[in-house]
Amino acid sequence: MACTVMLVQPAYQRRVRAIAQTTVGPPLGLAWLAAVLRSQGVAIAVVDANALDLTLDQVADRVAAGQPALVGLTAVTPTIEACARLAGLVRARLPRVRIAIGGVHASALPVETLRNYPVFDVAVAGEGEPVIAALAQGAARAVAQDAVPTWPNLDGVYWRDPAGQVLGGGFSRVADLRHQPRPAWDLLPMARYHTPDGRRFAAVMAQRGCPAACSYCAVPVFMGQQVRRRDPTEVADELADLADRFGVRQVGFLDDTFTMDRGWVLELCAALVTNEVAVRVRWSCLTRVNAIDVPLLRSLYGAGCRRVELGVESGSPAVLKRLRKGTTVDQARAAFAAARQVGMPTMAFVMVNAPGETRDDLQATEALVRELDPDWLQVSFATPYPGTELRAAWLAQGLRLPQGWDGYSFLRDVAVDQPQLPAWEVRRAAWRMQLRHYARPAWLARQIGALLRGEGDARAFAAAATVGVRHLWATARALG
């Protein structure tokens, strides 16, 4: 089917299946762009190669069949190389097509991305909704006239002039999320998105931006530090629509700091109870350990939340300070104690190989994990992503960073070998932390007890256990 714009999510699930959750989530950013384009009368199609498990050649064939004037790709740092390869395959099939690249990587390095990957015609830094229609118009005009495109001089748009110089600047931001159309869910293969145990799944974003200044995070570059929120009633209605039209029974909120605005969260919880989504859909959210307490957790639980994911990062106050986390070990203790009091399942995010981390710091983190006793644990490796203070600091120290962008995977392996703590020791600590957590009789007894009380799902437990074993096996192989 012919279209003016085709938005593509490249496949990455095969790479991470062995080391992370197996939940396949929809490309929320592309669905939002599609909704904006459709609202302005632009013929649009979306290809989620990740959900459809398509190879690069299969994706390129689908794109060629659609004959678009503009192809939009999205990439995080470890997938930018794959995006460039896909763009080359598309160009070979459609020589006149214009190709745009967006996402976190292009937002952090827009100029470098265009210089290093000539196959991309234009890059978007930040959020694409304010500029995507203008890009589509420029590409359609250029293809129709077989001419050099005239790209819009808008914040966040970068392009090359005929001499090859990269022009443009700034970042594109959506000023008010309350006027955004809902994501174009109907353009996605919604039946393909599911949890490990088979429940229909969707990802929802109710807020954008994060006010924190963590040294390892690129979210402020991509979405800014000013938090913008959707109307809570509209968010609740979107969850009801997902349940009614697509049978969604599990939702993951992607907001980086879900509970920072207490009044907004309570309004959303009330709306979810009123429209009865609370009894039909289970959902999870991510927040900071200094933004949660017993009353708020009770409201979340009553509205259908069944997991709160908390960034603990380290048990060492010195490491937390170097990471500019803005939280304390005591706040982590209080947050997990509150969750236990309410009966709210938790996931703890822990990071190893932080700048200057020592053996004593690692031991403090392991001790804190045992004390917090989360239901689920994810251990990642500090990774110097473009746009982060961490990257700038390690470069200033002269440390050797990964040579290719494929090496920037925070769940896979140590990215930077620091002099005070060898990489093999960091890997061993990550393995040990996860093995000791999930192999404890107390943890297994708690999960089995929840199943016997009817508070858990046997399929979910079996699927999660399979993921855990796969993760530990992959880590063991990495250790040699």
C-alpha cells in the first residue's frame, strides 16, 4: 500500500532476549508520530520489525513496497549501526527516498550522526511531533520534483547542504502534551505485544522529561528536564481504550519519575478507579526512592498497580554522590519498607562499575540488595552514553571507551575498564548479586506462597524464572 511516510522500528529483540525481559513493547514514539501525521492528512504506515521479527532485508522489502517519500527510523546508541545498514538497503531499493533518523542517539549527536552516516538525509534532535509533518512535506516535494529537498529551519532539525556541511540546531520539544493525539495503536500489530506469560501488553507514557541530573542518563538530552504531563483523565481513558479495543491486560508506564507530582498521581489513580480500569488492567511504573510512601503506594495499588520499579543504583553514599543520583541509602530503605507494608511488588535497579567504584562500594551494594529484598532485581553496568556527564568524565580521564556503538549495552557487559577495579571483578559481582538474590530459598518461598494464596500467576512466575535463568547463563558465559 502506497504511503507518503513510513516509520520503522528496527529489530533488536534477538540481541537482548538472552539478557533482559522478553516482553516485546510497542514503538510508542513512532505511534505518536503516526498519530500526528494522520491528524494532518498524511498517508502513513508503521513497520515494527521488532514485533514482527523481520530481518533487515525483509524490512527494506516492505518499505520498498510502500513507495514512501520519507522513511523515519529511530535508534538508541547500540542500534544506530543497524539503522544505518537498514537505511542503505532501503536506499538501494528506493534511490530517491529521503531518510530521517531520530531517537536518543541522534538527539545526543545530531551533527556527528549525519557526518558519520551519509545515508541519513536529516536528523531530529528531541521529540519529533512538532517537525514531522514539515519533514514529510519537504520529502514529498523533493521526490515528486526529483530535486534536493528543502528542509524546514525548525528547532531540532539537522541536515546537510549541497556542500556537505551540517546545518540546523537546537532541540524539538512538545510544549503541551494535553493537546497531543493518542498514539496510533491501530497501525501497530497489537496482538504481538505481550508479557512473558502471554498477556496483551502496551507501553504508555503519561509524562515526559525528568528533573533529575543523574550523570549516567541521557533522558534530559532527549526529552528535557522540564516535566510535561498529560491530563490524568485522558490517560485513564487511553488505558480503557487499550483494554476494550485490543484486549490489553498489562501496561507499563515509561515515565521516568512517575510519582514526582503527588496530586497528579492521585488524580490518575482516582480516574482509573472510576472507569474501572483498576480491576481490568494491571500496570507498573518507575519512580525514585525519595518520591514514594505508604499512602501513595496504597493509592497506586488500589488503582491496579502491581509493581513499582525503583532506581537504587548503589549501596555506597560516595557512589550515589558521584552519580549525582540525588537520593540516599536511607531513602531506599524507607521506600522498600513502605512497599512491603502495602504488599506492593518491587523491582530494584542496581548499577555496577560506577565511576571510581571500589570493592568496598560493591560489597555495600550487595549488602543493601539483601537488606531491601526486592521481588525482582536488575543489575546493569554503568555505560557512557552520548550526551551524559559520565561519558564526558571518562573521556577527560583518558579511559578507553568502546570502539563501536554496538558495545554500548548497559545490560550486556562492562563498557569501560577502570584502573581501580578490573572488569572481570565487576562482572563477577554482577553475577554473584543476581545469583544470590534469585537462588535464595526465602525468595522462592515468597513466590510460591503468593501463588498458593492466589496473589500470583503461575505462568508469569514460570516465564520470569525462565528469563532469570537465561540471564544468569548469559552472564556466566560472558565470564568465561
